[in-house]
Amino acid sequence: MESVQKSVNKQSLRTKNVVITGMFTAVICVMSQISIPIQPIPFTLALFAIFLTGALLAPRYAFFSVLCYLLLGTFGLPVFAGFKGGLQNLVGMTGGYLAAYPIMALITSLVYSRAKKYKTISLVIGMLISLVICYVIGTLWFSYVANTSFYKALTLCVFPFIPFDLVKIALATSVGSVIRKTVLKQL
């Protein structure tokens, strides 16, 4: 009887994790639509959602949540900024930034979950590391696709966004803390 109860509890926990993972995929889809369509890279709240996903989910669930977002968009659902979808978004100029999203969520979650002390500082550090990785992967891809220098790509795609991305990190850290204390403890 005890093993049956453990099995039921394990299945219940697995189901809860899958549902929460799906919910965060939906959050990313919605936040990606809140955008200012500037060229060549739109300003969106997608990174805020990615940071929040990494801050609140276990590493593998954070990774899979963002991977599901990318797969939905790749298969044509209009989940990318500006209600766009399709493989062309991953091979286009912004594809490198999109491809970095699952890595960002994974790194943020890993750094946070491995921290024994100073959890908030660890979370911010994880977000900063993941942001740099996103900048590097995205800018390398952009410079390749646009046939431009890495520095030119940085001036177009990174430098204007740094202050806003730092604000997203601050907001994700604050909002994540509130959600963790209120909502996730009740689940």
C-alpha cells in the first residue's frame, strides 16, 4: 500500500511539473507579443519571461518550457514577436537570439538551484551570464546572416538593449521572489 501511495505522489508531482512547464511556455508566448517593433531586433518582454522561467522552474523544466516555445514557433504558431511563426524566424537575423533562450533559462535555473547562500545574488549572476551568452550567440548569428562585422552587429542589436535588459533582470528577480513566496509554495 505504501508503494502505491509513493507511486501516486510521484505521478502527481510529475503532472504538476508538466502543467507548470506548460504554463510558463504560455507566459513566454504572451510576453513575446508585448513589443516595440524596431529594426533590426524588436524590443520585447520575451527576455523577462525567459528570466522568470529560469528563476522559478527547476533546470530541466525551465529548459523544456522554453524549448516548447521555440518548437511552437518553429512549427508555425504565431508566438514569436509580432505574432510571427515558422522556421524562417530561427534562420533569420534574430534566430541566434531565439536559439539562446533555452540555454538562458537553463543557466539561470542551474546557477540559482546550485546556490547554497546568497540565492538572490546567485539568481542575478545566473541571469547576467545567460544574457551575455544570448548576446554572443545572437550577435554571431546576426553578423553571419546580415553579412556584417561583429562590432556593427553589437551596435545594432546589443548596445541599445543593455539598459532595458538590466531592468528586465531586476524585475524578474523581484517578481520571481514574490511568486516563489506566494504562489509556488501553495502548489
